Amino acid sequence: MMKFTNYFKYTRLREDRKDIKAEWIKQVYDQPEKEEIQSDGRIRRRAKIKEVDKYLRIIILEDKETIHNAFFDRSFKK
């Protein structure tokens, strides 16, 4: 089950992030194409969102349930 930090809820209101659909976040959460553990223990997951032809990156806290951030990753190259 996904949970969300207050930071995530706040950043969802930004112009560059308000169009990111919840179903896309769930897709990346459930079926990442790439996963990395950051030095702080948080988890990065990425997957391509075909509808917009972009990679979405989500950051998950160490508990593996709580989404901290979600944004289109402009620098990611597969």
C-alpha cells in the first residue's frame, strides 16, 4: 500500500507536477524499469510513461511504502 509524505502532497500542487497522474505513480511503484538505493536509504524507481513519452521517477522512503517525491526525470537515459 502506498502512503505519501506531506512534502509529496505539497509538491503535487506545483505547475510542473500537477499533471502527473496517480495511476502513473502506481505504475512506477509496482513495475519499475529501474530501481536504485540512494545513500540515504531512500529508493529511486523509474519507468517510462508511454502516454507522455517520458520517464517518471519516484522516491520512496526506507519503509518501502511512503512516496516522498514524483517527477519527470529529464536527465534519465535508458
